Amino acid sequence: MTAESFPMIGIALALVSAAVLSAGNLLQSRGVKSSRNRSGSVSVAVPTMSLVRNRVWLLGAVMLGCAILLQMAALVFAPLMVVQPLGVTSLIFATLIAAFVLKKRPTKQVLLAIAVCVIGVAIFVTVAALVSTQHAVDDAQLIAVLVVLGGVLAVAVIFLIVDRRVGAPPIMWVLLGGVFSAFVATLGKTVILRIQTALRTRDFDFDGTNVLTIGCIVGIGVAGGLSIYFVQRAHVANRPDVVLAGLTVVDPAVAVIMGIAVLGEASAAPPWAFVAFAVGGVTAAAGVLMLSRAEREPVDAYESSPQLVNDENTS
């Protein structure tokens, strides 16, 4: 038996990752805004040293790191297109965490939005778990992923140049953070598949194939660093629920597209499965949109709640 024989373990790990991600996101949002206010800066740029001294932000950073590790562990057991859509549930966890901390019951609109989101994710993940397949990743697929990442990097550089001159819509930081986060998962999955293949075939020679694998590992570091950077800027310019809602739509969408188009995880899927994917994806996205609009106050209040770690305890 191989790790791929236990997809339910991957699903469970992905759900835990989503819960940890939601808590880390709320803490980091609070930390970023606190540091920005103390610095007196009106710039979108994040005061880095102030963040490093902020214990709330650091705790959020540790939790985000743990969420990434849990996500990578989930990808060992399940395909990318099964694991990534479960990230949508992080917005649900964030809403429930805020309601618990503030001891405020979610409204009917929130509960309805959560139900719609859960139904959409359940449809997508169930069908994906039934029809998706995992294959050894060949050199052409690795090169394709790296080429696409290079194109996205070029777009990001152009965007940063334009932002310096004319400014950028705040939502763009969310979109860029989500896109690079998706590449972390996609590249992570390719590396996992290559390592599994190497262990199975006992091929540890330092050849062109393994050089490409190392290139993917470097790509994970680059994409991960840029994702963190853009997410921090997104927190400065946007509400935490907007950041989380955007990430939970963009990240899974890009990752699933890469899983289908590049990694071939849906190569054996029948036509009806793609219809189900579309229905589940649209339903989940609608649930996320409903949830982000249904109740904004608890998330705002959460950021300033005295029941959380006090920002004043910074060194």
C-alpha cells in the first residue's frame, strides 16, 4: 500500500490546515494593522521591523507555517484537486472562531452561507476523490509548471512597477497572494510525486530530471516568499474577511486548473465529472461571497477583542 491509498487522511489534514490558516490569518491581520498604526505610516508597505516585534503577528506567522506544513502533508495522501478546494472552509472556520471569541451566535444569513459553501465543496471534493488520478510527473510537466510560474513572476514585476507610479486596487494584493499560494501547492505536489517516484524506482542519480526537481524546490521558496509578501500588503489595504475570502477562491481555482491542465489529475474523469466540478465550484464560490457579505462586524470586532493576545505585549 502507498500513501495515495488513504485519501481520507489527506482530506482530514487539509481541513485541519484550513482551520489553522483561518486563525493565523485573523492574528496576522490584527498584527499588521496594529504595527501600521503604531508606525504612523499611511503607506501600503508593511513596517517589517515593527511586525517582527509584534507577538500577535508572529503567532499568526507560526500558525500559517503550520498550515502550510499540514497542507503539504495532505498532498502526500490526496491529489491536488482534492486538497486545495478544502481551503475554502478556512473562511467558515474564521467566522466560527470570531463568533466563539465574541460569544455571538452566527446569524441565519451566515449559517445559510456556510451551508451553501459546504455543499459546494462537498460536491467538488467528493467527485474529485472518485475520479482523480495521480501520475508520475515527467520533465515536460515540470518545465510547464516552471514556465507558467516565470510568466506569473513577470506579470507581478510589471504590476509592482505600475503600482509605484499610479497605485493599485487593494484587491490586487489579494489576487497575487492567492496566485502565488496556489503555485506553492502545485510545485509542492510535483516535488512530492517526484520524490515518491524516486523512492519507488530507487533513482537517486543527479541528472537533468533531478535538476528540474531542485528547480521546483527553489520555485516553492520564491512563490512562498512572494505569497507571504503580497498577503501582508493585502492585510494592510483590505479587511481580513476580504483577504481570506479572496485567497480561498483564487488559490483553489488556480491550483485546480494546474492540477487538471498540467498534472493530468482529471485525465481519466468522465464528462459528467467536469459538470459536477463546475457546479460544485460555482456553489462554493457563491457561498464564500454570501459569507463575506452576510456578517462583517464579528471579524472587525475580533481584531480588537481584549480576549485575544494583547498587542501591547511587544518587545
